[in-house]
Amino acid sequence: MSESRRPIIIIKRPVMAAAHHGGAWKIAFADFMTAMMAFFLVMWLLSTQSPAQLAGIAEQFKMPLKVALSGGQKSSTSTSVIPGGGTDPIHMDGEVKQSDPSPEADDVKRLDELKQRLDDMIEANPVLRQFRPQLLIDITPEGLRIQIVDSGNRPMFDRSSAIVMSYMRTILREIGPVLNEQPNKITLSGHTDATQYTQGDKSYSNWELSADRANASRRELIAGGMQDKKVLRVMGVASSMHLNQEDPFAPINRRISIVVLNKRAQTEIESANAANAGIKR
């Protein structure tokens, strides 16, 4: 066969066009932007929270999914070896002793209740309410202190004497029965200002006057209904303890101080009295 008579074979290959990717990348990019927006929103919210709120949020992230869904203890209080994985079979809780309220706490509570009782009584009693500026009630390390102080136009006693004025008698006789409501004992002390007697060093002085006024107050409390056995100590301190340090002659320095003793102070005084009674003379 001649050269020119050879058959011509034509092979047709289909042309493959480039595949169309569509908008899939846009969806992925949108998801990424949404996640970033959520991330920055969370960061902004966290920056505005208080430390306590942040601690609570942190605790939520520590909580296992099981506990979050089904409820139960937080991971920080769980006794499980694996948080959220059940109880520890070898864990044992020790015995917990429930401590009784301390005597000191009961004592403080009683004295607080007595203070409130006196305040309420003064407000409810028209006679006592007019003397409210002269009644000072507070809590001290020794107990509940009730101070009845002089005023310039309303002294508690006759001048330079232990004779109780009528309104002072009213105050003491109203307070007396209230002091019986608590088992605590009391002390009374009399105070004067710095005015001295002409011959006080050699005869009757502020020491005797303050002691006599304290004892006169004791008698009025008992006349009002207070039990005599509640009195643990009566003393006069003259002008040695001023209420107004800037003016030793101020009327407020002339006062009677009644202290409803707490248990500690009462025990100390009773121990001192017992020790003195045991001294051979």
C-alpha cells in the first residue's frame, strides 16, 4: 500500500472545564467572622464583671458537663477522685462536732437585750423620756454601763450632799426591777466634778461624797424592787475619772455609774473578794 493510502486515525478528547467552586469559601469566612465577633463580645463582657462574678463564671467552666446537666455538687466541693465521675469509694467523712454557743456569746446577747429593753422602756415612759439626755447607756469591756449624769439645771443630788432629788429617785426606781431580769450582778460607782471642799483633805471630801451618793443610789434601786444580792460592789471614785476631760468642773462629770457585769468581770471581782476574805489579819 502506498504512502498516501494509509488511514488517518483521529482521537477526540473531551475538553474538561474548570470545576465551579461556588460560594463555599464565603460561608466559611462568615462563620469565622461570627466566631470572632462572639469572642470579642465575651471578652468585653468579662472586662465589665466584678471579681466575685468572674469567680462564679470560672466555677461554671470547672464544673463537669454531667454535674451541669443533672445537678449536684460543684467540682470544688466534690469528694470524687475524678470530678463528675461519681463518689470516691474510699473517702470517709470525719465526725463533725457541733460546738455549743459559748458562754461569752450568750452573755453578750443578754446584755444587748437588756440595753434594748432599757431603751424601749425610756422611750415608752413619758416620765423617763424627759430625762433621756441624762441617761447614757453603752457596752463596755466590763458589761452594760448605765450612767445617770447631772445637768446644769437638773442636778441628781442636793449640792454637796447625798440627798437624792425626786426625779433621780424616779429614774432609779424605774430601772431597779429591770435589772432583776438578768442573772448578772452589778456595781455602782459615784463620781464628782473637780470642785473641792474647803477642808476636804482633813474631813469630808469628794471621796466620801461620791461613795455616799453611790450607796444612796443603791438604796433607791432596792426600794424600786431590785434584789439586794445583785449588788457586788459600791464605790466612790471622787473626781478621778472625768467624763468631760476638757472641763473637770462640767456638770456631766457628776454622775452615778451602774455596770451590769458580764461573766468575766463578775468572776474577776468575786475572785478578788474571795482572796481578800481569806487573808488572815
